[in-house]
Amino acid sequence: MMMRKGLRLRSITMVMLMAVLVWSVTLETCIARRGRHWRHNHRSSSDLSDSLSSKKPKSHGNSHHNSHNNNNNHHQKSKPKPKPKQKTPPKADDNNSPVISPPPKVQPPSLPPLKGSQVFNVMNFGAKGDGKCDDTKAFEAAWAAACKVEASMMTVPPEYTFLVGPISFSGPYCQANIVFQLDGTIIAPTDSKSWGKGLMWWLEFTKLKGIKVQGKGVIDGRGSGWWQQDYPFIDGETKLIVPLNNSVHQNPPMPERSELDWKMPSIKPTALRFYGSIGVEVSGITIQNSPQCHLKFDNCIDVEVHDMSVSSPGDSPNTDGIHLQNSRDVLIHSTTLACGDDCISIQTGCSNVFVHNVNCGPGHGISIGSLGKDSTKACVSNITVRDVAMHNTMTGVRIKTWQGGVGSVKGILFSNIQLNEVQLPIVIDQFYCDHSKCKNQTSAVAVEGVTYERIKGTYTVKPVHFACSDNFPCVDVQLSAIELKPVQEKYHMSDPFCWQTFGELNTPTLPPIDCLQIGKPARNRVQSDHDVC
């Protein structure tokens, strides 16, 4: 009896133990399943922060994914395949619980712009390039994008023609070393509405550092509609050119008026202008038919122009090839310039200018000036022009100043200039006047230290014309290896002329320039401190 009770008690105990065991296993499984689900959707922000802070660099991209699929430390040894749903970040639930999402792509720290990292094609900003639609806004948008990136490139592709109105590619907040790559053709509008009451420029680059305009493209100002309004155009030296037997017209034939417009504004734009910029380079391009100057630099430092060309008819008025003003450290070389005014014009405020290996013609030669107009002060110094070829130009190398001006021109060298049928090869004119009559005045821009060497070729009117001020004679004018031969064409020819010009004949000249006064003037009026440069 006692044994039966013991067996029964043991049986009951075993059953109870088995029941407890089964219950506990079932409970643990439920808890485990529930735990995995909770971790996937409700992981605390503190746990997330601790997990991110303890990651190794190599496991940065996979640490979140691993934590979603495993609850223990051995998950690093065997990685289960990710579920398709985990490719997109899970959405937060209605309780605004923290969300675990795949790590964002790591952005590098803010660094200076990468050089050469961006190219901005005007076609990608809406330009049509058909020569009819106005592409000005596309050019503005492309520049706005290029402006933000150092050493970027704005491209104007070849085989397209872009109609672009007046536009300024402006700094000073643009990055440095931007390249304007011009391989297509840019044309100016010919309707007066596009110009309003008149503008001084068409395409302008202002307040930039390290700006380059380069390529094989063309800038076409389509200026014939403007030239008509300047007819007849009078240069100050025109009075020296007298035709034989009225065989030629003193003024060139009137240019044909553009059929696209009737009246253009009286203020004429320069085709391409640079203002207030440092480190400017222009190369490769062609600028043609500008309403006025083709290429102008104003208040610029460190300028280089090379391997480019200017092309306009010889009778297009006021169409200087390259115009310099208030600029220094300028290099112009390997360039061909054909226009209706000075191939190169060097104005007040210029210094350290070096011009070499330039072809000039047609045009009015290479000039310093005109200076001192309207009694202004002009300062020009350290100018070298050498290894230049001129053909069929009005003047060769010239200095021209107005009566009444003050200041000085000094430190000038003209060397190895080859001339072919140039009307007036060597000119200093301190009585310059492009009107029919100008008032006589006593003050003048002083001219001193001018050297002419190896000036050779042919002339058709007068070999040398030195007309200097009575009160401020030209001093220290040096002449050597001058060989100029006459070619009888259509004009009365004259001998060399000198007035109040002092200096030295270092070698015999052809023809003899006996009018030059050797030495220095007995008296020379001294400029006031205010007038000295």
C-alpha cells in the first residue's frame, strides 16, 4: 500500500515536471519571436547610437543590415541573405518611433573646388544655336553655373551659330581660372531694340581672376549698320594725305546700310571687353565686324593676347583692333589685325606693354594715343613694339596727343618694323585733331625717350612726321637704321618733317632726316607737380 502511494506520487511529480517544462519552452519561444519583431521595429535611439559609435570602418555599410537579422554575437560568422524589403528604408509607425534606415552615403568634408572638374555647355542650358533664337539667357545660365566652380569651362560648341544680346560675364564673386571655350560662332543682334539707348560693350568680362577666352570660334559684331552713322570718318592724320589729280576720294565709299535695321543708337558697342580683371588671356578666336573696337582691356593687369585675329573692312570707322586703357603688364604677340582704325591703340594709364610678331593691315597702324583730349592728364610708359609687319596702313608707328593735355609719354621703343606701302610710317603728332578745326593751346602731353630702330620698307606719302609742341618739345628721340623708300601711288609725296623735335641720329637714315635737332632744347617748360606722372 505504501509502495503504491509512492509510485503514484512519483508519477504525479513527473507529470507536473513535464508540464512545467513544456510550458516554459513554449513561453521562451514566444518571447524570442516577439523579441525579434520588436527589435526590427522598435530599437531604442540609445541602442542605435551605441551601435553606430562602436562600428568598425570596414563594416560601416553592413552593420545595420546584420543587426536586423541576428540577435547574438555569432552573426558575424554567417551572414543570412538580406530580404528584398530591406533594400528600402522602413517607414516610421504612427507612434513616431525611431527608424533604422540604411546609412546615408558619406559626403566628403567641404573642400576647395576641384580644378578642371566641371564643363558647362551652353546647349545644356537651353541654347538653340540656330542663329535666329535669342540664346542670351542660356549663356547667362551657363555662366552662372561655371562661375561657382574653380577652373571650370564654359563651352560654346562648334558648328552652331548663337544669337546673343548684350551680356556681362561678371565677377567679383566667381571662382578663379575659368575658361570660356569658344568654338562656335556668336553673332550680335542687328535690331535697335536690343541695344536700348546704346551700350559701350556687347560681350563683357568684369572683375575676374585668371579668365581665359580661347578656341577656334568667331565673334561677329555685324557692325555695318553702325558704320553708316560715322560717315565720313576723319583721322587726325587725314589732312596730311593729299590725292593726285583727284584720282582717289579723300573719304572711302559709304558702307552699305544693313537691311535689317534703319537706325542704330549713336553709342556704339565694343565687341569684346575686359574690365577690372587680373590674369586675362585671349587666344585662337576671330573677332570681326565690330560696331566699334573689337577687343578692349580697361583696368586690367597681366594680359596676354596671342594667336587670334581681328577682321573688318579698312573703311569701317573707329574699329580699333585691340584697345588698351589703364592696363599694365600686357603681352600681345602672334596676332593678325585688319580693321578700319588703329590695329593696336595704347591709351592713358598703360605701362609695361610688349607687342611683337604682329601683322597689321589694313588699318591705321599701331598708335600710342590719342592722349590728353579735353585737357585731361595722360600717362604712358615702358612700351615696346617690335618685329611687326604693316601693309597698306595709313600710319606705321605713331604717338598722337591733343593740345591742352598734361602728363607724359616716355620709355618707348619701336624696333624692327617692316612696312609695305604705308602712307606715314613714323609719326609724332602733338597737334592731333579729328575735327575740322581745334583750338590752339599751350599745354601738352610731354613726349620723351622715344627710340626708332630698324624701321624699313616703303611709304606712299611722307616717311617721317614729327610735329611737337612749342612749349613742350619732344626730347630724346633716337633714330637708327631707318630705311624708307618712296612708292609713287596716288598721293602727293613729301620729305621728312620735324618741328620742335630733339634727339640723336645714331646712324645715317634713308631718306636723310636732317630736320631732327641734335641734343636738347635750350629751354623747356617744366610741368607742375600736378601735371607730372
